[in-house]
Amino acid sequence: MYFMAETEEKIKSKKSGKLGKIFLILVIIILVGIAAASSFMFYQAQQKVVELSTIKGQQMLAQKEVDTLLTEVKKHMVLPEKEKPTIATVTDVNALKKNQPFFENAQNGDKVIVYVQARKAIIYSPNKDIIVNVGSVAVDGNQQVAGATTENPITVEVRNGTPTSGLGQKVATALKEAGATIQRVADAGNKDYKTTIVVDTENSDDKDLVNAVAQSLNAQIVQSPEGETSSDADIIVIVGADKQ
């Protein structure tokens, strides 16, 4: 009897030991899986940050926001299908109300959606999810509403700051392929720029995209370089000898 009891004890002990090992292995597998999943999610997050820091990434993000906005507005009314609208954000509603009764019930933060060809203007409130007003609104030659901040892609003027012919056009082509909107290519006021610089003009209100342009060119951001004229473009890129 004693021998049988001892044998049963050993069998139970062996089974318990095996179960303990199996449990330990399962815990290790789960921990490794969690670590791998966390690493993969961290890698994806890093890739997303890198993607959004590029010109194309910024443009894609802006377009996604526009598409989301138009989807919400379409729930309330039919929009023109064959025209890409100009979209702006109301930033100074008091200035708008003084000259245009159309904005009487608008608030700062409302979206102004302008279809130039269809001659239709819409004020939409994202906060209230309502159409504030529909009608016509005065638009200037650049399709911008006074008192509102445009959300269209910013424009870039490229200037050749070296004696090398065609260098400005070469950089402009590279920026265009990266997703930038090139307004014009011209010569800089000076021809002795050693390095390329990005001029953040007063026209630009998208600092992330300014930084994206500078990063893509490995260039320094400046405000107003001496000897250079102003521009109606949002960003001025002055190409230096480092791009030869």
C-alpha cells in the first residue's frame, strides 16, 4: 500500500511538473506575442509620422479632411459633382458681417464651401452639423474669401539663386513630383546662394507643409532674405549651389 501511494504521489508530481512547464511556455509565448505586436504597432506609428512629414503626406491629409467635410455636407444637400470647390474656414466673422449679410449667422470655425462655376456658396457648421446659409458670395481673383483662411494646397515659387541655368526648373520639377503646387519658376535677386533656403512668406498659414518642403530639400527656413522681392506665393524656394 505504501509503495502504491508513493507511486501515485510521484505520478501526480510529474504531471504537476509538466503542467507547470506547459503553463510557463504559454506565458512566454503570450509575452513574446505581445512584445511583437507592440513593436509592429510602434513601427506603423513611426511610418505614419514619417509619411505625414512629407509634402505628399500633408497634401493627402488635407484632401482627406476636405473629403470628410464634403461627405458631411452631402447629408444635408446635393452638391455640384463636376467642380472641385474652394474651402475656407471663417476666422474673422465680424469683418465678414460688416460687408456681407450672407455671413450674419456664421461663427468662427464655420466652413465656407465655394463652387465658382456653379456660383454657389455654402456655410456649414461642423460643430452643429448644420447648413448655416446657401447663396452667393463675393470671391476675389484668387478664389479667396476675405476674413476666411483657405484650405486649398499652398503654392510654391522657385527661384534660381545660382548662375547655373535650369537649376530652378530642376528643383521645381522634383517638388511637383513630390506633390507641391508650383506657381512659377524665376531667377532670384542674388546669384550667390551657397545653400538652398525656404522663405516662409506672410501668405502661408500651413506651417507643417512649410516644414515638409524644407525637409524635402534639406533647407533652412527663413523669413525675408535680403535683396529678394515679395511674392503672392505661399512659399518661396531659393535654390542654392548645394543642388548642383
